[in-house]
Amino acid sequence: MMTGEEKKFRNLMVVYFFLFLGGGISFYLRPEKTLSDIITLGTWLGFAQFEPVKDKFWVILTVSLMATIAACCFMASLKVRETKSYVIPVLVSKLTSSFLGMREFVVGGPRGFQYLVIALVDFPLFVVAFLYYIRAVRSEGGGAPLEREIEPEPAQPAT
């Protein structure tokens, strides 16, 4: 039986699955709309405009990553006690994009608004998923994820 924290984690993973899947499909079908919205917001806030890339190369890579992290969220939601660690690649992805987005924003100054958007979107997704993951791990009585000992499998008799 799942604990309350495991149920919350499972529900979050289902929400993230649909968020990343829908976001990936939307971005693939209309990448220019997403970029146009970012440019409009940045201009309204006083940032310099950036020139969006018209080639589909980065769109395809972005959508493949979103599909991958959507799949990880789906897998993490199946049997939470056994599969919750599938969220770890999602955490790595969101933390990496947040860090690099903030770095490029600081380096890029007024021309780096699009990078700030990455950090402002992905860092909260990282924090929420991380907190739910830690709470789910601790709720099953196993302590912190890295504190648990791995028990060796029993030796199999030679045949």
C-alpha cells in the first residue's frame, strides 16, 4: 500500500507526464509561437530582442528530450515504490537547464532574456519534483535515498 507521500509523488509524475508531453507536441507543431511569445514578453520588460533560429534541428532535439522526460515521469508513476527513481533523469535535466539558462542570462545581459525564461520555468519544476521525490522515499521508511544500504542478492547454487 502506498503512503500519502507516494500518492502525491505519483500524482505529480502524472501531471508532469502530460505537461512535458503536451509541451513537446505544442513546441514541435508551433515553435515560432513559443519563441514569439518569449520575444514579446522580453521586449515588454525592456530586454533586447533575440533572433530565433528557424532551423528545426534544435526543435527536434528539444522535443526528443521532452518525450524522454515525459516517459521517465510516466515510468516513475507506475509502481512508485519500485520505479520512483525514474524521476532522477528528469531532475538532472531540469537542474542542468536551470543552471545553464541562468549562466547564459548573466553572461548575455540584455540579450539573454530567453535564458532567464528557461531558468524561471525549469528550476521550480526541479524543486517541486525533488521535494516530492525525497518525501516519497522517506515515507516508505527507508531514510534518505543515498543513506540506504544495498543488500546483496543471495548467492545462487552452482548447477
